[in-house]
Amino acid sequence: MLKLLPLIPLFPLVSSVLLMVTTGKMPKRLVAILGAGSVGLSALTTLLVGLAFMESGQPHHQVLWTWMQVGTFSPDIAFYLDGLTLVMMSVITGVGFLIHLFSTEFMEEDVSYSRYFAYLNMFVFAMLILVMADNLLLLYLGWEGVGVCSYLLVGFWYQNPDNGLAARKAFVVTRVGDTAMALGLFLLFTELGTLDIQPMAAAANSQWQVGDTLPVLACLLLLGGAVGKSAQLPLHTWLPDAMAGPTPVSALIHAATMVTAGVYLIARTHELFLLAPPAMLAVALVGLITSLMAAFTALVQHDIKRILAYSTISQIGYMFLALGVGAWTAGIFHLMTHAFFKALLFLGAGAVIHCLHHEHNIFKMGGLRTRLPVAFWSFLIGSAALAALPFTSGFFSKDMILLQAYELPGAGPWLWAGGLLGALLTAIYSFRLVFVVFFGEAKTEPDRQPGLRMAVPLTLLCVLAIIGGWFALPLADVFPVAGEHHPSHLIEGISIAIPLIGLVLAYLIFLSGQLKIDGLVNSSLGRTLKKFWFSGWAMDLLYDRLLVRPYKGLAYMLRGEWVDVIYNSIVKVCQMLFVGLSHTQTGRLRWYATSMVFGVIVVIALLLGVI
Amino acid sequence: MDGVSIPLDHVLLLSALLFICGLLGLMMRRNVIFILISLEVMLNSSAVAFVAAGARWGQADGQVIFMLILAVAAAEVAVGLGLVIQIQRRFKSLDMDDADRLRG
Amino acid sequence: MLELILFYMAATIALVSTILALTRVNATHALIYLILSLLAVAVIFYLIGAPFAAVLEVVIYAGAIMVLFVFVIMMLNLGEKGDRREKKLLKPQVWVTPVILALILLVELVLVLSQSAPAETQGLISSKQVGMTLYGPYVLAVEIASMLLMAGLVGAYHLGRRYLEEGGGS
């Protein structure tokens, strides 16, 4: 059964290629069957392979062929299956299938139906390659593949130039991180002589001591790549803009799978990170600061998708925090539960947007609780899991992260406190969303109800968002065993209480109105702060002033540069030759015949030796 | 056929003269039909040269090549005359100087 | 001796009628002269010992191929108009360059001919010999010629169609 592994990425690839070569001439029904069905087949195969893997319990290594051979460098096209890969694959194919199913209805009226599924299947393929890769080079291929698909899907409605700009921004900003990652790969290869993950980890352990400079450098470069892909500070600015894409795309790429690739990368190379405690600390700090910043920003946004985008950034910050404190299992656990509940929230938002004439502003919604019950229950369950209310999936994973952060010697309690503040904010903004959209008076009437193909994935994701916390992940063999927990009851109690406090606060402020915050908001400090938060801590402005404008200015200055003169003169000479030669083309048959005769005379004269 | 035989040089000279005549026609005439006729003359002159060479060596190869030249001439005339008809329809004249759309 | 006299007569006829053919204004007249030239060449073929080639020259060249020309000229219905612009043939700028080039070429050809040792044509080559050679070592050339003729047929059929007139096939 394990031999079926290569089939899993093959299904979406074949479907994508088929959809591409038929260039939209396939009937929509067939496109839907092919697009969603291929991912469904992948999910089934993953299930089979997963069962076989559980039975054997051994990591499975499968080499398909040698990719290229350059000197001693010969990366294989090879897959590696262990617990971590299996978790990621299940999330990608499982949640991916539900989102594909949702999309078949969501995108029904779009003219580019088959293009959409071609891109989406290609994305699933690239993402599977990313997580299944046995060496970092193949991983990088998947890494860039998902980047391209993200670009294509963010700019899916390319007729609007703003969407194209958003897509370009997503591509360029992640490219900054990818460059760092490529440098990291170069460094690892020159130092360790291989990019195959398992031998590389062994080589690193034998060559390097804990705290050496090289592993720190390599890990920081890898972190750069992870930060770009996972939208963490300082490269997070692309994710909110990436919401320009269709909502299921946001659910699949920008919530459940691609943005968590950074988390996966760090977890996959955790043996390197264990050699570099400063890099670990950097991961934890990046995660914590990002999660707080994004949570503050999410508090004041109007756009339903932007709220969710900032929430995603914040939650991935939690995962980074977990990785940074060495809570590998907790980080991956949160990755999985987050994939469930954030996909649920995004699809719920998609259903709301779909049924509400593409309305994005939450203050123009309201009272949808009775009108869109499916979306309401999805949102309620998703928000509960997001806010980590007890017994939802998010509760278990977030609790695990916070407790393990607390136990980190030194900075632990501080990280814990920061995480708690983030949890409080998360509860407030997520229930602000629920209360504003689904309670209160109705402002926009929905013009339709979500159909079966939307409701079924939502329901399934609801179930997953609730019970996801009880899944036992097969990660024991992958990560070093964490120390025994001895959390005091006080710490645990506080962790449970904080989201509830947040919920109550949100209720008081946004629903019952008993807690008046207008005075606070309208004070000059409050207004400035709100504006500051609303703009995402003015990061876009900062980058614009710091990087974009100086670059544009420099380009403007260098327009008349002398290097161009050389190239322009080459062009001029070519043009002159062209004009001269084109005079010989008179279009007259006799002229051509005469020229030929002239040539014949010269040739015969040469043969005779006259000339 | 016995007795005095014909000098090869003279036959080849005739071939050369015919060829030059065809060439002059090709370079000077504007009418498509005459251009085709010139081509025929040139092909024919080369056929003369081949047959003469074959006769010089007493080999049949010269005549075989002559038959191939016949095939080439037939194909060329068929296509060329088709083009003549098209040119007449498009430009309403047979003057090749009217068909100068390839002018640079 | 008779053969030599016949040869020079035929050669003169061939040359003169060719020149006449290429200087006519009326295409039909030109064709008649061309046919005359081809017949003269056929006589030459016979004289240098290639009777089979002579027969083919008459039957296919002067017969079939020229008939094609006649058909097309009839189809185009050129009449007596001729082309007034052909009168410009007499202007020096039209004929000076071609004539100079042609003369140079002729001189070169004569030079080439004069370099070779004088030789004479040898006796008769029967049609049987030709047939043996054609379907012996040259059978591949026959195949190629058949393909060429097929291509010519298809090309002529395509070019002759009327829809090209509307720009449909260009």
C-alpha cells in the first residue's frame, strides 16, 4: 500500500494538465468532477497509505528517479513518509477536497471555471510535493510551485488591475523570503554536502555543536523563507492583500495549507534548529510579536476576509511560538486544528459573501443568524475553536502551546503572558465578527441559500473543528519527546478563563452595548491608535517609503545610463542595416532574376580563376 | 548515323545560346506568360546539354535525365500557370511589376 | 555530311525561332515560335543519336506542355490588347544591364567549353537502353518524379480554385 505514495500528487497533476490543455472547452460538470474528484482520489489514497503506515510504523522512503546529477550533487525525485508528512498530507488532501467541493458551487457562475480548477489542482500537486519531498531541493520546487499557484489564484480575476497588483505583491514579498531560503540551502549544501533531509540532519549533528555560528546562520536563513511564506513579521504584508482572490482560494492557500508551509519547514528541519538556540528564540519572538500585532489589527478591520487574514497571521504566529519553544508537536497540532477551523471560517465567509451580493463589509451585514443558519453555525463553531473555548479543537492545541511556552526556562512566562494577551484579543475579535455579522438588525438581505455542495463541506468542517482536538497525531517518532508537564492548576485555569473573558467582553461591547467604548475610541489617542491598527501598523506605508519609492527614484535616475547607449546603438546599427537591405527588396521579379544572374557570373568567374 | 558525326562543342554551344536567350527573356520581359516561356526555353537548353553529354559517352543516362527534366517542366508549368490565373484575377493584369507587394 | 548540314540548319532554326518567340507581344504567336524551336531541338536530338528523346520532345514538350499554355492563354482571353508597357522594352535602361550580364555569361560559358578537349557524339542509343537504365539504377528518381508530378497536380488544382480570389486561401 505504501507504494501508492506517488499516486497522491499524480491525480491532481493529471487533472490540472487535462484542464489546462482543454482550455476551458470541457463542460462545467466534467470540470467539477475532474477538479474535485482528483483531489478526492488523492484523499482516499492518502487514507490507504496512512493506514498502511500506521501498521508498519516505520518511515517510508521511496526514490522515483534521479533528478539531476552534477558532480557529487545528485538530488533524487524521492518521497519520504513519516508522521509529520502524513499529518500534512491528510490536511492538504482532506481539507483540500472539501474546499474543492465547496468551490464547485461557489465558482459556478464564473466564466473561467476550468482555469480555476486547473490552478487549484496544480496548487494541491505542488503542496503535496512540498510536504512529501525527501530533500530540500524538491521541497523548494514545491515551495516555489505553491508560490506560483498562489500568484495565479490571487490574481484570478485579473480584469481588475487591483487584483493583479495584489498578486504581484504576494509574489514579490514572498520572493524576498524565498531568496533567503535559497541562500540557506546553498549554505547547508556547501557545509554538509547533501540536501537529503535525514542524512543532512545526521551530518549536522556530527559536524556542529549546539550554539555554533553556522547552524544559527543557516537556521536564520531558513527562517527567512518560512517568514515570507507564512506571512510573519516583517514579510506579512502580502497576506491581507492576497484576499483579492476567490474565497475558497483564501481558505485553501491562505489559511489551511500554503501559509503553514513555513511551519512545516521549521518542523521538518527541527534537528538543525535544535543546534541553534538563538534561532529558536528568534522563531518564538517573531511568532509572538506577529500574533499580537495581527490580533490588534484584526480588532479594527471592516472587511470580513481581512479580519480572517489577520487572524490567520496571528494564529501562524502561535505556531511559530510553539516551534520556537520546542513544542514541535503542539505547533503541528495547532497547524492541523487551525486548518480545520480557519478553512471553516473562510468557507463560511465565502457562503456569506456568495449569498450577499459579494458584500465584504461586516457593518453592512447583520442579523444573518436566522437567514443563513448554515453560515451562522459554521461561524459560531469556527470562532469558538479560533477563540479556543474549552472542548473545541483550538482549545487543546492552543493550551498545549501556552503551557509548553510557560515551561521554557528563562523567557517562558513572558512568552506565556504574551500568548495569553493574544488569546484574549483573538476571542474578542472573533466574537466581534460573529456578533456584528449574525446578530443585531438585518442590513442586507441574502438573495439565495448555500446549496448542498456548500453545506456539506461546511458541516464536515464543523465536525472536524470540534473533534479535531481529540486526534492523536503520529508524531512521537518524529520529534524529540518533550519533558513532563507539571503545570500548576492556576496556570491552567488562567489559560481556560482568558478566552471566556474575551467572549464576555465582546458580548458586552458589540452585542449588548453595556460596555461603552465610544469615549475611548473617539479620544484622540484612541483614534490615532485605531487608524494605526487599521492600516496594519502602517507596515505598507513604511515599506513604500523605505523600499519602493527609493527604488523607483533610483530607476528613474538611471534611465539615461551609458550602458543603455551601447545597447541602443546596437539597435540603431541593426535598423540602419535593415533599411539598407530592405531597399534591395524591390518586389520585382526581374530585379531578383538579374541579381541571381550576377551571382552566377561571379561564381563561374571564380571557378574559372578569372577573378 | 555513321560517317561524320556532330562535334559535341557545337551542340553545347547551341545549348548555351538557347540558355542565354531564355535568361535574357527572363530578365527583360514583364509579362508572366513570357517569363514562363523563358523558363521553358532554359529548361530545354539544359536538356539539350544532357542529351548531348549522354551521346558523347554513349550512355543512356543523359536521356534518363532528360525525362526527369520533362517531369520537372510539366510540374512547373502546371503550378506556374495556376499562378498566372491567380495573378490575372488579383491584379487584372499579367504584368509582374504590378505584383510587388514584397517591396521592402 | 548530310547530318552536319541538317544539324546546323536545325540549330539555326531553333535559335532564331526562340529569339522570335521571346520578342513577340502576342502570346499566341510566341507559343507557335516556341513550338517550332522545340521541334528543331527534337531534330537535333535525333541527329546526335537520341531518337527516344526526340520523340518525347515532340510528344510531351511540344505537344502536351505547350497545349497547357494554349489552354491558359485561351482562358485568360487576352485578345489583341497585348501590353502597351511592353513597348518600353526598347528603352536602354530596360535592356542594357541584362544584355551586358548575358554577354558576360556567354563569354564565360564559351571559355568553359573551350577548356574541354574536342569530342564527338557517338552512335545511336536505343530506347531499350534508356528503358533499362531508367528502371534500373534510376528507379528511385522515377519515384521522386512521380511525387513531384503529384505535387504539381495538387498545387495546380489548389491555385486554380476560384475561392482564392476572395482572399480565402491566402
